Amino acid sequence: MGLLSIRAGGLPSRLARLVACLLLLGCAPQAQARAVRVEERVRVNGAALYLMTRGASQDLPVMIWLHGGPGGAERPLFRLYNAPLERRLIVAYLDQRGAGRSFDPAADPKQLTVARHIADLDAVVDHLRRRYGRDKVILVGHSWGATLGLLYAQAHPEKVAAFAGVGQPVNEVARQRAQYDFVLAEARRRNEPQVLARIAQIGPPPYSADREIATQRIVERYGGYFHRQLSFPLVLMRGVAGGHIAPWELARFFRGNEVSLEAMNDEALRLDLAASTPAVSVPVIFMLGRHDRQVDSRLAAAYFETLQAPQKRLQWFEESAHNPPFEEPEAFNAALLRLLAQVGAISADGTGGPAG
């Protein structure tokens, strides 16, 4: 699954600080004829899901970004680092149920289930298909979003032109074991007794949501979350100058992440895509960071070898850990478009294709 936390122990993590900065960023696209610039609420079974859609033309293929977490709304990061994709695709940014602007503090956390997220996504897919007259959409998921996207592609292949999994999870318990082995080995190699004591305090997996977050902090310390560190002061400066969102919304984002992680932890521990999803009938792309030890990329590569699909592509990012879209954005954006063209989801020049 690859739990993504944007808040840990009451204090923002590095990614939380980055998201907080980016939530302030304003990205004003250039006015173009028939350009897509929509912000709306899609009402699904008691939830009002926030959906932002951007694109240079209404004639382009439709792609949905699925953020991680669960509950880790990454829309500001996607827009800062990957907005160039909007020149070649209609990009829909969904704040999933319980995340970001879709978070409702009065909602029942028991509604936060894998099945509910798949049903929500189906409603959003159908909404976009109707609006833009498409038979199929492209799904691109990061971390937990990659789990959601692959399960959706398995359930509704007739609506999916291609699926791309970034930092693809496979088996949550195996992921946590690899994560634990990594931090333990690194702490021993670096001879850091305080970190070793903290690992002992956390204990081995399977983890609760709180223990997972604590372990993630150590993974980040050792470069397994971000291999290439970002310039947070610069992001903060750009964010403050932009005004993309009101600062008082930040608490909502953090709280939504916390609620989702806790609500879905037990179900996440039962996820095993190798067993539940040995095959899908849509083209599949995996985009993996060579240094990812948050969601160990070697587990995803092994799953890729056995996964049956009409077409498959595997792309490695040698300077990334768990976040290739943000660590190597230019390479990521170019690779995604190239690979989508290779599997026939878009035309070589990005002006159309089966997704249209």
C-alpha cells in the first residue's frame, strides 16, 4: 500500500512542510481557446469530492492523478512539478474521500475503505467520460494511489486506456518488513545507537498507523523517501508569493491524512496485489525510484515480472526514491508521455489516441 503521511506525531514531516508550502502556490495557466480550467465537487454517496481539471485543450486525452496516503493529498505537488503534462493531457486532480479539500470532519471514518474508494473513483471516471466525451481515461497513481488505480483497472478495464503506477505497492506486510530491515541495517551501518534505540522502541511490523509513520521518518532520514532533497525554503518563498490556497486549510489537510491512515490501516495490512491482482487487461506502466525504501521498489519490480497485461513497461529513475515525480520531474514527465505513447494510450505527439 505504501502509507504516505503528511503529518507525524503532531509535527509536519518534511513532505508535510513541502505540501504546506505548495498549498499556497498559485499556478495561473495561460488563456487558450477551449482550454480546460475547472474546479468542482463530484457528489458520491454522501461525499462531495473535490476535483480540479486542467488542460490546454478539450480535445486531449484525459488522465486522472491518484494521490498517495491514503489521505495524503498531493495535488499541490503534482501541479508544481508535473503541470507541464497539462499541455499534452487533460489532467484531473482528485482529492479522494477523506483527503485535502474532500475531507469532512463530520464524516464516518468507517466509510474509508478500499471498496468505497474504488466506487468513488468509478463515479469520477464516469463524470469525466461524460464531460469530455471519452470512452476511456488514463490512470496514474502514486503510492497508495497506485494500489487504488490498479485495483480499479482490474475491476473496470473497459474504462481505462492505460495504468501507470509510481512507487507501486504490492504487499503491505512485505513492504513494512523491507522497510524495517532497511532502517535497521542503515542504523547499524552508520553506528547510530539513538536511532537503533528508537527502532527497538517502535518494534518490528506489522505496524499501527502511528508506528508506520515513526518508521517512515527514519526511512526519510536515510534517503529512502526522498533521495534527492528539495529546496524547501525556495518552495516556501514561491508558495507565500502565490496564494493558491488559504493557510487555514492546512490543518484540514493534515487531519484528513491522519484520519485516513488510522481508519484504513487494518485493511491495508491485508492487501496483496500479487495474490488478488495477478493480471489486468489494460496496458501497465511501472515507474520506480531506484532508492525507494519506503515502498521498496525491488518488490514492485518482482511483481511486474509476474503481472500479466496486454502491454507492460518498466521505467527506473536512478536519482529518486519514493517520489520520482518531484525528485526528477522533467525526466518523469517526459517518460510518462513517451511510455503512454508506446502502449497506445496517446498518440506520439500527444494530440489524441485511444484515451480520447
